[in-house]
Amino acid sequence: MALGLSLLVGVSCSSSSGSVTSSPGEARSLTVVGDSLSVLGRQPIRDSLGRAGWKVLIDAFPGRTTADQIPAMRYASSDPARVVIIELGTNDAIQISEGHLEPAHAFASIDQALDLFASRCIVWVTPDRDPQRRGAMNGTRIAAELTAQAAKRPNLHIADFASVLADHPEYLLDDQVHLTDDGSQALADLMTNAIATCR
């Protein structure tokens, strides 16, 4: 997923722990921590979430794993009023398939990331079940770990993008990782619908 792209747009901060409060009509602060899917989908993500009343910061870089983005998640968690969407796991799955990452290390990074947010509401977008279509299904393993985490962390909400891609393989480009324009819009819509649980 190394496309030589990066993005950090929008900004804002405020207060709270499990829930978020704001004045009527005031846009709430939200960070999307992700990889190249969020970089390439930045415009539909910003547009969709913006229409839903969010002021969006996208902290995303190509090729990033969950472990790579721990500093970004730590920064996002430092503002108790900031709501967070995590779009990570695709590169973890690819690196597991390539033998560069042990599943246990990927799962430990997920646990470390979630601990940063304590009881605060967050959304995690599950990765494709089998990025690059190698038959390894390591995205499924990551999604299963996230589901297990959600069972013990009621603040964690899963946005099942894996099922969207399973139903719409045409959303994937020829590399079987990145998204078409329609795929990016579907990702943005999923994020917007899922984050409504954190209102």
C-alpha cells in the first residue's frame, strides 16, 4: 500500500470521556486514523462526515500497520472530546501473509491501541478479508480479533467493511487492495453511519 501519499487535514479539540458533548449546531471533532484507503478516500470521507456534523482530521499514511499508527492514536486519544475512527488492518494482513508480522504481534498492537481510549466511544473499520487475494484470509483473522475485543469493550463499535467488499468486489482496483471511487464512497458512508453510535 505504499503509494507515496500522506494526509493530515482539518483540526479541532474539546472535552468528555465515554460520550461527547457540544453546543447545538457546533461541529464535533473527529479523527480518522488510517492507511492509504483513508488517504485516497479523503474527499468523500471529509464530505460525508462533514455533512453529518463532524469537523474531520485525517491522520493517514500509506503502508501503515496498527503498530505504526500507535503514535497517531495516542495523539488523538489525548483530547477527550475527540471521537475516533480507526481504519487499519489491511497492511497488518498483508504483512502477516508475507511473513513480516506475527499474528500475535498484530493482535497485541490492536489491544494496545484500544487501551489508549479506555471507555471512550470509538469505531474500528474492519479490513478486507483477503487483501491481494492470496487465499490467506488474514483480514478475517484481524476482524475476528476486533470482534472479540468488542465483546469485552462496549465502547468499541465495529464497522464491517469486509462484508461490503465481499458483496461488492467491483469496489477494488486491480491490485485487490485499493478502492475505486465508488469503493471510497462506500467506505465514507460506512464510517458516517457507524460513528453515529458515538453521538
